[in-house]
Amino acid sequence: MGSRATETSQAIRQLPKLKSLLKKYRQLKTMQSGLLQLSELASSVTDMDAFYCALKPVIKTLFATDSFHIALLNPSDELQLAYGQNLGEVASHQSVDLSNWRKSLTGIVLLSQKMAHYSARKIMQLAEADEIFLSDPACIDWLGVPLKRGEQVVGVIALQSFDVKLSFAKSDSEILVLIAEQLMKAIDRVRNRELLESKISQRTVKLTEANQQLQRESAERQLAVKAHQVLLNISELTAKSQAIDKFYQALHHEVTKLLPAENFYIALLSDDKSELEFPYYCDEKLAQPETHALSDGLSEMTIKAGKPILLRDSMVYTLEAQGDVTQCAFTKHYPEHELPRAWLAAPLTDHGEVFGVIAIQHYQDENAYQTKDLELMRFVSHHIAIEILRQKVQLQALQSHEALEKIINKRTQELQATNLNLRMQIEERRKAEARLYHEAHHDALTQLPNRAMFSDRLTYAMRHLKRHPNHRFAVLFIDLDRFKMINDTLGHHAGDQFLIEISHRLRDCVRDNDILARLGGDEFVVLLDSLQSPDDIEEIASRIITSIAQPFELDGHTLYSNASIGIAQSRITYKDANEILRDADAAMYQAKSLGRGRYVFFDDSMREKIIASMTLEQELRQAIKSKQFELHYQKISDLTSTKTLGFEVLLRWQHPTKGLLTPSEFLFMAEETGMILDIETWVIEEVCLQLKLWKKSKEYENAYIGVNLSGRHLIQANQLTKLMGLISVNTVEPERLILEFNESAFARHTELALKGLRKLKEFGVKLALDDYGVGLSSFNFLHNYPFEFIKLDRSFIRTLNNNDKNLSLVKALHELGTKFGYRLVAEGIESEAMLQKLQTVGCEFGQGYHISRPAKIVQAKSISNVVAMHRA
């Protein structure tokens, strides 16, 4: 009994110790369980937020506090709060401020790389020493441990106590170190997993992009293959014999393989482009429209643009020629119930000209068509346009064929009964065709080959020459003399008979294998083929000249003519028929200039003359533009009193390289080209200016100036009016102008020229007939024409030295002058003896070297001597 009491007493005494041991055991078990739980969590964690949430109960279990925070270095080596627990529950201001982390308890642990344990008193001392900023004044105890990856510190985990009864022991530091190790494992595991997932994600993105690119390329390739097959099917449609409606349905079917085209139509312009018709129209909402005049609809918008158009979202997208897509707002007033959600169209064109539209539309899906479909639509419309045109041509050909078949069948039935009549008609048609061919290749008057047929034969001969260089031929260009005179005098009928007789004579002169043709008018050409020697050419040319020179009997008249012939021989250098005809023509003009009635062979010097003529024409135009002309004046004197009547103005050209040229060297070119009118305009202006200057000179204030003018002023329409207007503008004394015309001005248009002279007379100028005594020198000019002066030509005056008969003629002309109202002026007086002879027969006025040489007028410096003359 006593021993039992003793044991009980000892047990009672050991009970507190046992309770203490039990409490420690339970704490160790709890700590072991928490650390084991934390280790398992660190080994399996995949997300740091989940880890932090799981860490919170473990911390609370191990340390009897749930106020802690974790701070980590960022890539810029700045400390940032990664997680904080219950930092704001004690007071709103109690939180971890890491904006200046180097002066914080957390920063001290990071920089020292050591564990730190601070009481409230120690914290206040650090704050007072300005080693930290005090952000948590209510903190009773603080424990921090660095987070290490190997030897490198990457962060800090810290515990805070806000309870005066709770302070951290050494064991808490050891436990927190273990927690820091598990925390780093979790952080590294999550970061490695995130890095791996990032790489996987990047690789996945690349693979996805590559896959999408392959899918796009595959889709594009499939679309291209499909489009190619569709276009091939479209091109094969016209090869099938089918009605036009079936053809359009087949087109519609093929388009639906490429785009949503349940609503599809084709609109075509009428031939005059004023109306729009719809040969095919398939639409779920609207019936097929009737043909109507062009309006302001969607189809007309595409026709006007001439480019593919997409309409959606109230925007119009247009595909430009270079491939760019432009957009603008859709502003047309269009019925809302008829406007589709998406509308895609392209013009149908033929050589750039729009003749219709194809369009597809969708009433439900506004994204049914994309801008990329514009290019596809343009591509498809181009091929559809080709096939529609081809189908149209085939249809027209088929209709024409069917119509022709009907006509042929009907005609065959009719002609079976009248076969004989058909044969007669065929024969008549053959004759008509032969006649038409003959008329197309022969001259209607002479029945000779015409220019077209001659050019064909000449071209053939030139081709033959290129294959056979030894082959020789020649072209004779024949021009007849006096043909125009015969036409004008005896009439066109006599002229036609004359040409027919000429053609007969020429036929007799050429060989059977030669080609004789009439080019027109009185121009004939001969192609002498297969020549053996140049003597053959001369023999035929001489024969032609001799034959043409024989007299012609026409309508009771005996007529004479001559032929001027230009000959061009074959050369391998000739490029075409025009070149050899040109050279033969040039040689013919040379023959005419040498005296007519002869033949001349072409040589290169003639071409040089032509080039020289062209050069002269160009230089003459430049001379007019640059005013390279000057005027020389020759006195016209009274032969009795020697007083000066006036002057004749003589034109000179101060050529830049050739020096001073007289009219005989260039005036013919001015006449041929019509530049004479520009030159004479300048002369009139200069002469009128000189008359104004002479008003200041007593010696010449009443002097006349004679100007020799072209007959164009009298016979060309409106030219006479321009001449009188020019004189009116430049002078108020037209009576001091003597306008001189020679006989050539009246030879062809006598009545027209006479009317012109009378108008000039009424206008107030004086008129003179120049160069009388050469040519026809008709007396008709003396009494019917209003000339005040008759100027005897210098060649006629020169004959007075040895011919007294002409002297009598001068006397007679003088006596007629008193009757008809004109006065004689003798040109070319070169001696005293000639002057005296003219005085004896009553010639009143004269000019020439004996009286005064032509001189250029220069203006003197003083007004008193306004005119000075020097010889040029």
C-alpha cells in the first residue's frame, strides 16, 4: 500500500513534465507534417499563385501567424513584392513598401544575403538611424530569410508579428530556412515549367502559322486548279452545239463552283449602247427585268467604271487596273428591299470596250464576297466575255447559215425548173465579174491598164529582178504637150478623142510583152520588160516621139503635139514601184525643161536637183521667217524732160551663204509653193513705208513706186480682198502705187483677172502690164484692160538696134495709147542711141542702166536729205 502511494505520488509529480513532452511531440509532429506537406507541394506545383495560397495555412500552422510576404528580384535587379498575406488586416497603412527597397528590412536581408531577426525596439533604432524607412510601426517582431538559387540570392521571405504575445524563436528561423528552400524549389519548378510551356507555346505558334500558311497555299492552289478547270469548262461550252439559254445556264453553273452565285445575272448593252438587256437572270427575290434604257442602277455603275466592283457595308470597292483596291461610300439612292447585302460584278469587255456586265449577289451574308474576289471576278469575266462573244459569233453564223440554208433550199427548188436560165445568169455574172475586174484595172477612156494594174506588174518585175539579177527592164514616163490647150480650146470631147488616138499610137510603138498604162490626164507609162540592151529602150522611145509628133485630125482641126519621155532603168537598189516611177517622172520633167519632144534617161544628178529644189524651198521659208530680203529701186524717167516719174522696186534675197540673189534664182520656187504671197505682202508693207518717208523729200514726194505682183492676187478666192486690205492698212495714198502684172496672169482666167483689175482700178491704185512684147502680146490687153502703163519688155527693146519694123510697132503702140488711155514705158534702155530712137517714135517713159542702175535705198541721218541711194 505504501509503495503504491509512493508511485502515485511520483507519477503526479512527473505529470507536468509528461504534459510538456507531449506538447513538444505534438508541435514536432505538426511541424513535420507541415514541412512534409510543403515539400510535396513544391514538388508538384505548376502555378505560383496556387502555391502561395497553399503556403498560407502551412505558415499559420508552423508559426502561429499568417502575416508574411515574399519579394523577388525582377530582370532589372529590382526587388518586387511577389506575394503578401494579411498585410492589410491590422491597419490600412500596414503593408510592405518596396518602392525604396534598399531602405527596408526586406532589402537589408537581400543585400546582406543573411537571415535577419528584428524586434520592435530594433526596428525603431534602424528607423531613427535612417537605415530604413519605417512602414510598419505596429510590427512587434520581424523575421526574414534570403531565398537562394545555389549561391545567388534571388529574393526574401519574411514573417511579421503584430501580437505582443508572439515573438519568433530560433527554431522559427530554422523552420523558415527550410520553407525558403522548398519555396525556391517551387519557384524554379514553376519557372522551368513556364519556360518550357513558353517554348512549347512559341513552337506551337510557329507550327500553327506554318500550318495555316500551308492551308492558305493549299486553298489557293485548289482555288487556282478549280478556276483553271472552270475556265477550261467555260471555253468548252462554245464547242457544244446548244441554245443560248443553255449556254448561259452552263456559265452560271461554272461560276457557282468558284463563288457563292445562287443569284447570278448577265446584262448586255444594245448595239447603240442606249439600252440594257438581261438575256440571263437568276435571282431568289426579283423577277427577270425587262430591257430598259440606261439608268442609275448597279449594273450601269459597273459599266461606267469599266472595272470590277464589290458593294457591301454601304461601301463600294473598286479594283483598279494596276491591281490596287480603292473604296468609297455608296451614295446612290437605291430601294432598300432590292439592295443585296453583298454584290460583286465585273464588266464584259471587247478590246477595251464594255459591252455588258456579269454580277453575283447575296441577300443574307454581307461577307459572302471579299475584296480578293475582285481579282478572281475580273479574271473570270475576261474569259466569260471571250466565250460570250464567241458564242454570239457562232450563233450569228449559225443563224446566217440556217437562213442561208433556207434560201438555198428554196432557191434550189426554184432553180431546178430553170436550170438553163441559171446557167445563163452564171455566164452573165462571170462576164460582169470579168468586166468589173477589167474596169478596176483599166482606164475607162483608153482601155489601157490603169495605175493600180501597172503598179502590180511593176512590183512583180522588181521581185523577179531580186531573184534574177541579170533580168533587165525599164519604165518610160510619157507626158504630152498641148493637151490642156486642146481641152480648153476644143472641149473635153476633143481632148478624150486626142487621148484615145494617143493610146492607139503608143500601142503600135511597144512590144507585145510590154505593159502600156495611163496614169491619168495626159500621163502614160510603159514597162519595157526583158530588155536585151539599152538600144532597145532608145529605139522604142524614139518610135514613140516620132509617132506622137505626127499631126492629129480632130473635128476638122489639125493638131500637133509632142511627147516628153523620162526613162528609169531597173536597179536592184529600188525598194518599191513608187521609187522607180518617181525617178522616171523626174527624168520626164528634165526632158520637158530641155525643150520637149525628147527622151532623157534618169541619173543620180536629177535626184540631186530634186534635193536642191527641196533645199531651196526650205531656205526660202527660212528667208521669209528671218526677213532676209531687201528691195532695190530703179528710176523710171520721162525720156523728154529726164525728170523722175517714179521707181520700179526690184526684189533681192541676201542669202546667208550664196550672197545676193535675183528673182530669177528663187522666184519660180516661191510661185510653185505659194510663198510668193507672203513675200509680196512684205514687199507691199516696205514700199508703203518708203512712200511715207518720201513725203518728207521734195524731190520724191510725188514719185510713184511700181511693184510686180503675181497673178494669184487676181484669180485666187479672197486674195484680191486681202491685197486691198493690206494696202489700206499701210498707206493712205494708194494712187502712188503702180501694180504690175505680166501676161501670164491672164492667160487661163481672162474674165476673172479682168474683174480683179477693174476692182483694183476702182480702189485707186495704178495698173501696168509688164513684159509686153514677149509671149502672146495680144492687142486685147491694150483696149479691154484698164492698164495705165504698158511696159515694153527689155528683150523687145533690144531688137530695136537691128529691127526698124519693131520701132514702127513702138510708134503704133504709142499712137494707140493716146486713144486707149495708156502710156508706154520702155525697159532695158542701155545706150544713148536706143534712148534717141525711142524718143523719135514718141515713147514717153523708160528705165534701164543708161538712165539709172537699180540701187538700194538707205535712210540718211538728216531730215533734209531723207533719201540716199547706193548701188547694190
